[in-house]
Amino acid sequence: MERLLEILLRRVIVDGALKVTTASGRSFTVSTPPRAGPPPAPLAVRFTSAEAERGIILDPELKLGEAYMDGTLVMEAGSIADLLALLMSQPAAFNPSVPAKAFHVLRRLGRRIAQFNPPERSRRNVAHHYDIDGRLYSLFLDHDRQYSCAYFEHEGQSLDDAQLAKKRHIAAKLVLDRPGLKVLDIGSGWGGLALYLAEMAGAQVSGVTLSQEQLALATARADERGMAGHVSFALRDYRDVEGPFDRVVSVGMFEHVGVAHYGEFFRKAKSLLKEDGVMLLHAIGRSDPPGVTNPFIARYIFPGGYIPALSEVTPHIEKSGLVVTDIELLRLHYAETLKAWRQRFLARREEAARLTDERFCRMWEFYLAASEMGFRHQGLNVFQIQLARRQDAVPLTRGYIAEAEARLRRAEAGCATPLRLAGE
């Protein structure tokens, strides 16, 4: 089995170096000259069980993460993020072994079942990830607890500023051209975007979530800000919401809808919009053809989740009768967001361990690192799709976006206090 592991790694790693110590104590190094630039920092891993070695040979997409989480794969030089960057940047990362291909085929055949998300199952899936100790998220998110891709306007921008820029960019695309517009926020999280739209653009915002923890904190924030008359939150599935609304926005929620429900989602979105309404969908996507959810992410992080290709989304938009008025791909913005989250999480890892345990911390570190490298090396991106019922619902050219962002910046500068979490 050790020999098979060595053969597999030598086939995969064609650019870089990795030292491996097996559970029996044998060591070998896979090393190839770098294609460009100085040689990378040395990486070394050690296995503490033969079972972990066997698992990675047969099903690396699942078992690599499990081995790190369980402590049967130990980083002796470098970090798990460094290892994932090495492995996921290799050309052969897209050409797995025969057993791994078989697992991929089986998962693809079963993806409709895995992503079947009726309301009750959707609630359970959301609770799995979001209804945990809220203090964990405060360790690595920005002060507004934005748990989606930030918008980095320039190199070196702080996470807090980039998340504010994301809210500003979304608000601009919603064409909030007059106060009092009724806005629905599908998947409203901890309420930061809804509060921003209400305070900076004078909107009347209704947010819906399936997370009890998020609902409680979002409601407390609205009360604390004196915004209860302008923003409301409810524990409700989007399928149960009644319209109409002037604007609809959804950020980081579409990944949990499931392929089998895309048609239902866009038909419902159309029914919620007024005739001159505008919608902005912000979601993770892939530049590759349709695929399957990474099994580690599906089992431990986001059950029922899926990252779609645009080719899986746009046909359902067309059939719903909605008009696509703008599409923007944010590409590496999420890689930078995840890097910031990972660094902040590791800086407060001891606190995270006190809230959870060491196994959870290794799982979370792997999740953040693997997600980051997926955006850097494997074609993941974020799309923002602007939709309307009529072609003339938005201005003719995109200049209105920059103009709206400039107005929002002025409103932010005039805000007496920043939007922070309740109790901070």
C-alpha cells in the first residue's frame, strides 16, 4: 500500500516537492524542479495509520480531509493550506486514480438525491452549519459577520473594508434609486446586508433565514440600532414568502438550493418581484462543466449544498421568464476572503479549541484552506447575476453602478456609528 501511495503521488506532483513518512516509518520524497521562480518551501507530512494511507489512495477527495481532521495525517513542515495548494495546483489533480474516478461517478449519479432540499431538510442542513456556537464565527469573520465573498477594490484592503465594499456593490446593483423601496433578503444571515440597505439607502427590508441563531442575532441588531420599523427578520423558507417586492437580493444562499429546485427558485423569485422589480443573486459558481459537491464539504460542512456551473443556472432563469440584465464574475475575490478568514481563525485557534475541540479546529482549518485553494486553482468563482422582469428595469449602461457606489460612500461617511454586532 505504501508503494501505491508513492506511485500515486509521483504521478500527481509534477511541479514541487513533498516528503512523506509512512505509518511504518519509511520515508520518501517526491520532488520535481519548479516550472518557474525559486524552489518552494519544503513540505513534509507523516501518516500515523496505514488506514489513512489506504483511504487517500482510494478516495482522496474525502479521506485527505478526514485524515487531517482525525490526526492521522500530520503536517511536519508547512501547513495544510500549503499541502492543498501543492496538490490542487497540479495538472493531474483533474485526472484522479481509477478508484477515485469510481467514487466520483457514484457521487454524480446520486447528486440529485443528495441535493433534494424540501423545506424541512433545508432547515436541518442550515442548522448543521449555522446553529452552532455563534462565538466561533466572531473569531474569524469581519465585525459585521459577513459570511460570503468580500469585494476587494484594491490590493491590501482590509477584510472589514472589503466586506463593506461588497454590500455597497450589491446595493448599487439593486438600483435603490428612491427611499422606501420594499426589499426581500433571501438568506439574510446575521442581518448585516439588510441593515445596510435600510440605513444607507432608506429601504424597507424583510429578511428570511432558516437559522434560529442567525434570526435571534439579526433581530437583536435591528432593535439595538433602532431600525425595527425599517428592517424585520423571520424564520421562513423563501418558498413561503408572499410578495410583491420592489427588489429581491440573495447572497450566499443559492448554493443550498439544490439543482432539482433551481426552476422552483427562479419561478418563485419572479412571482415575488413587482413588474419593474430588480433582483441580485450573489452565489458561488464554477467555470467548469457541472460536477458534484466535494464529499468532505458535503459530509462535514454544507450538507445538501452544491456549487453550480452557469450552464445549470441560466436555463432555469430563461424558463422562469426573468431577464438577465447583468452578470459579473468575481473570480479570486473569494480566495482572498477565505485566506483572511483562515489567517484570523488560526490567530485565535486556542479560543476556537476552547469553544469546540481539536478535531473540530482541524476540520475547520481544512475546510477554509481547501475552499481557498478551490478558488485559486480549480475554477471556482462567484457570480453576481442581476435579474428583472423587464429589460428597461435597470439603466442602459453600467455607469449607474459607480454613481450609486459614490452616493453610498457619502451616506456611509455621514453615518453616526458603524453597523456592529449587537452587544459590541
